[in-house]
Amino acid sequence: MRIDNSASSISPESLLDVAALRADTPGAAGVVHFNNAGCGLMAAPVLAAMVDHLRLEADLGGYEAAAARAEQVRGFYAETAALINCAPENIAFAGSATHAFSTALSAIPFEAGDVILTTRNDFISNQIAFLSLRKRFGVRIVHAPDVPEGGVDVAAMAALMRLHRPRLVTVTHIPTNSGLVQPVAEIGRLCRELDLLYLVDACQSVGQYPIDVEEIGCDLLTATCRKFLRGPRGSGFLYVSDRVLRAGYEPLFIDMYGARWVEPGRYEPVETAARFEDWEFPYALVLGCAAAARYAREVGMDAIGRRTPALAARLRDALAGLPGIRVLDHGRRLGALVTFVVDGWEPEPFKAAMDARRINSALSFRHFAQFDFGDKDVDWCLRLSPHYYNTEQEVDEVVAAVAGLTAAGSS
């Protein structure tokens, strides 16, 4: 499962022992799972970590099991920190990427007139959160324009930074509705130069690409564990930089885990990112996330970051050659989310037909991506998202299935 570090010039297909990875992935035998942007198939060690802990809770009791596995629980912070190049003290567990994102937003003391500078491709829940902040606090939302080939115009974003001095700059690294990969490190350098607070949504990129928060230059970063990291549902994390911690940012509703009640009228937040956590934890999920991060690092994020988009490129190129198919992905750099529309089909029947062929996929709709789908003049698309444990043969099988369905038509 490990990469050969001496083989930097060989093809992505030969960097990994895909057969061994599939043997480690129970679900791979039953379905062609091209919905890793929704949930990745868990590897056996991830499943075992959670099941073993649930059994321990049943045998000992929940509090007692947590105490017995305290060292392994701390491993979540160490493994996640190693995955994104930070210290364990900079990591907070979260119930989802959206939970992490909203908790981070709640720490920013927005006032009327403050500007949130974002893009036209930020995740739907993030866009709704910005609108909610505008409704409640009177903040202004500014969307940087895109370049013609797709993706945010960094030069225009820089000009908007200097014009508005935004209270927050925030970007979704890989939007859920297309294969676009945004230039988050370029934006991060601008934010550092101008001393602006920078929040990155890495929900689709953690586990798909190597992520280095120092290289990105972000103050805050949010992610889920269920997607390309192949962890359990109901889990994610928040990265909080040292400068944010030193500046005293804390969530709006801090609880007894994140703060100490030092006097009847005063509390003090803890010094680490734990101030963004709650007292109650789903410990089985935490251990599953630790196992997932460890597994990804053992496989090798460099190898994953080569193979996964290569599989998607093979899929995207083949689909683009089919009659009746319009591939929607635009951008200078494209990741492992492949989106397309199909002539002559409605969304639900087409996905049902793919399901019947044991091919897992996902639908996206205009209300998920008002700007992007409006620009592309589409109301829906099918999203396919392979991962490193998928095979070239599966890519070809999926293309053949789509070709067969388009040729047959919806009738």
C-alpha cells in the first residue's frame, strides 16, 4: 500500500498496490463506488477501530471506555495534525465540516458593514451561513469574479481585498458541484501580506490531495472525515492557527470543555483549539477518524494525490467523447469530482438506472450552486468521484454504462 519514493517518474497507476487496497475495502467487492465526494468506502482498520470501541463501551460503560482508550483518542489529534502539517494542539474535533465551519464563523465578532469576501463557488451551506450573517448582523457579502476558464480570479480578489479590507476572506478549496480546484495558497499569500483573516473549506480536498496549512497560509481550515479521507459519517475537524488562538478568538457558545469557570462571573478559554470543542464526544467516531487519517498517511498522500485525479481525468475525458453528454467541469486545475448532464433524461431516473447497475453516484441541483449552475445554464448534473482504490477497469465500466443509457434514452 505504500508508494515507492524512488519512482517519481512512473505512472500514477503503478504507485500503489490497488489489489491490496481493495482487499482492505470490504465494500469494493459489491459496488463500483464513484461517490467518494459524498462518502468514501471505509477501510477495514477504520471499521474495526469503531466497532471495537463500541464493544468496549457495552462491556465497561461509556465513560470508562473513554478513559481506557484515552491514549488512542489523543491519537486523533496527532494523526490529523500530521495529515495537514500542524501541531495536535491546533486541531479540534467537529461533528461535520459544516459544524466546524459554523463554529469558526461564530468566533468572529462581526459588526454591521463588515465584509466577507468569498467566491462564486463556495459550498452551499457556507453561502447560506453568509446570508444568515448578513440578515442578523448586517455584514456585506462580496463575491470575487471568476476567470473565463473557470475558478476565482485571484488578481480581482486581491483588488477586492485592498478595496474592502474584509473582516474575513473565505474560499472552498474544491466545490462540491464541480471538479474545480481553487488556488487557495495564492489567496493565502495575499491574506498574509494584507493581514486578513482567512478561512478555507477543505471538505473535498482532505484525503484527496496533500494538504499543508502552512503552505496554504490559512488561519482556519475545516474538513470532514467521511469523504476522501474515508472515515465515518458524523465527524470532521477544525484547524485553528496559533495566531488565532493567541488573538483570543473563541466560539460564541463555548462550553465547559473549551473553557474553565474560574470565578462566578468569569471564565477563561483553554489555550488550545479544544476551546472549539464540546464536552460530549462520539468516541467511536473519533477513533475511526484517527484510523482513517493514519491509513491515508500509510498509503501515502503524494501517491493518492496523483492517482485519484488521474482516474478522474480518464473518466472525464471518456465521458466528454460520448454523444448526449456535456461535461461541466471548468478550471485550470481539476480534481476527482466529475460532473456532467445527460440529454433526454431527468435526474432521478438516470441516477436510479446507475444504481441498478451497482454504480454509486450523486446528483447536484441548481439550488446547490446558484452561481455556478446559473453560469452553466443547467438545473442538475450527475457527479462521479473515483478514489485511489478504484480501478481503471471500473472507470471504463462506468463510461460504458453511461454510454448505454444515453443511447437507450429515458424510455
